Amino acid sequence: MRKDELENVAKIFKVLDEANGWLWIREIARRTNLNHKTVSRLLNKYFLPFIEVQYLPFRVKLVKFKEKISFKKFLNYWKIKKIEKILH
């Protein structure tokens, strides 16, 4: 994971962690000062095991964490996945 990508993932994690409910992709993008396509790509790449997604008409996607998780545990999960990928 590149440094700038890790920073963007951390920004998204912080916004989702502080949210009390559902957020749509563009709201996450506004709060993190990222492009909405970047947010969507990073959510699909790193957050799918940890989030619930709700699709609404007009291609609106709402997102929230399934449960509270620390950023350290989140990173440990991806370190383990990276090691598994290397071993296979």
C-alpha cells in the first residue's frame, strides 16, 4: 500500500468511525476532501469485510461500519491478507 493511499484509507476510516449512521459516498468524499470515485474505489478495495452497503435508486450507495473496530485491528487484517497472498 502506498503512503498516500494509506493516508486516504485512514481519512475514510476516521469519517466512518465518527459517523452515527449511514453515509453516502459523496458525503464521505466531502468530509475527506477526496474525489467520490477515489472513495468508492478504496471502499471496495479495503473496507468490504467491515462495512454494510445499501444501494438506492439513481446509483446512490450508503455505507456504514458493521461494528466498531480500531484502526490498528483494521491494518492488522490487511497485513495478514498480504502475507497470505504472498504465500499462495
